[in-house]
Amino acid sequence: MSDLPLIQADRAVPPPAATTSTGGRRRRLRLLSRTDRVVVTLMVLVPLLIVTGFVWLPAAATVLLSGTNWDGIGPLNEIEFVGARNYSDVVNIYPPFVPAIQHNLLWLAVLFVVATPFGMFLAVLLDKELRGSRFYQTALYLPVVLSLALIGFVWQLLYSRDQGLINAVFGSNIDWYGDSNVNIWAVMVASGWRHVGYIMLLYLAGLKGVDPSLREAAAVDGASESRTFFRVVFPVLRPINIIVLVVTVIESLRAFDLVWVVNKGRNGLELISALVTQNVVGEASRIGFGSALATIMLVVSLVFITIYLATVMREDRQ
């Protein structure tokens, strides 16, 4: 009986106060040697300088130059600021702008409505661990590691009017890259071929992280596979869905390599990215005007990137 008060006293002793996260970080920082601190500083500072020098500063310069009439040749002290005139000219007196907007929207619609669901469908099939799934994953992802310029040359073997495989098989004589009525669809098929593999990989990685108990619980309740996917699995893939949305929008905006290889973004293949290149480094050499087009692309991209970052940070806080 004499030991009981001692035990109760021990139980009454309050636990040590939890160390705050800030205090823990400071303590861990003090435990680092001088060499470790230098390495950590360089690991943070070097990427920051690279991103600032090659991304943020050029982006800021593009926005500033969009309000000028600089042709890229005259001295910087002779640059004349024209305000929003370049943006007004882009919308009102630049004929390729409207077709470029239409083609970018069409590109986005095809990737979002056709290529993205097809990539998700392939990911669901490969997630079932079918025989030879590793081979199929490699074959479907292979186009992703190729540049769009190289993909354009590869599909030229299929689309060539005189020696192309498609015309040889169907006995037709269609100029798939030269006819302005069909070339936009031809290049979107080539772009979608690459996009499907990328989306397949993203969704396959997301499906591997889904808790198997969710599917088991749905199966016990008698839900079919399709109902289980759309009612249980697909909502869990919300972070992947946001990433896929952002990737699809960016892919539709920067679809430059393929159309530039085909015909430099002319004759039915007008895209905003191609118009930027034509005005900045082409024969026109209108840096201010091209910067206005690039700024429009930047603003559209930032809208979706901001949505993605806001979603990620909101989930991190939860």
C-alpha cells in the first residue's frame, strides 16, 4: 500500500512540453556542421538563381516589352513605350490571331475530350496487372520521351502524299500536312499520340496509390467496376485530375514544335506560340508585338497554374 502514492505521483507528473516545429527546425539547424550549412544553402540558392534568371526575369522583361514598339535592333534607350497599343493591334488588326485562338481552343478540346480520357482508360487497364503490362507501359510511354519535332518527322512517314503509309493503304492522294482543311487534324492526332502516354503514366501512378480497401468495400456493397471507379476511385484521384488539367492546358498552349516543323505555323496551322516566334525571331522582328502575344499566353497559363497551386496548398493545410 505504501507504493500506491508513489505510483499516483508518477502518473500525475505532466509530460514534457512538445517542442514546436520552429524550435525543432532551429535545433536541427544548430546540429548541422558548417559544411552542411554551406551545402544546404547552395542547394537552395543555385536553383533559385537559375529559375529567377531563366524564367522569372525573362517573363518580367516580356511583360515590359509588350508595352513598347522595340524591333530588337535599336538601342534600349530609344525604346518608345506605346502602352496597350500592341494588345489592341493583336485583337483588331492582326488577321492570324483569331484563327490561332480557335486552333488553340480546338487543340485543348481534342486533348481534353479525346486523348486524356483515352490515356485514363489505358491506365485503368494496365492497373489490372495484365500479362505483358510492362511492355505496354513502355510502348505507350515511348512517344513522351520524344520531342514534338521528332514526332512530326515520324508522322511524316505516314502522312506523306507521295510515299506515306496512309495514302498507300487507302489508295488516296491527300496532302495531310499541306491541305489547310485537314492538316490541323493531322497534327492533333500526332500530338494526341504523345499526350496519351503522358496521361496514362500520371493516372497509373495515381491508381497505384489508391487504398485497396476502398475497392474491396465497394465490391462488398455490390458495386460494379465502372461504378466503383467513378464513385469511389475517381474522386480519390482529385489531385491527379488537377495536375492533368494543368498539363493539358499547357500542352495545348505550347504546341509549337510540331506545327513549326510542318509549315512554320501557317496555312491552317496558326497557333499563338507560332505567332510569337514569327514576330520575335522571324522576318518581322517585332519584339514588342511578339511580347504582347507571349504575355497573353502567360496570363492564360497562370490562371490554371494558380488554380492548381491553390488546390495543392489547400489540401496541405487540411
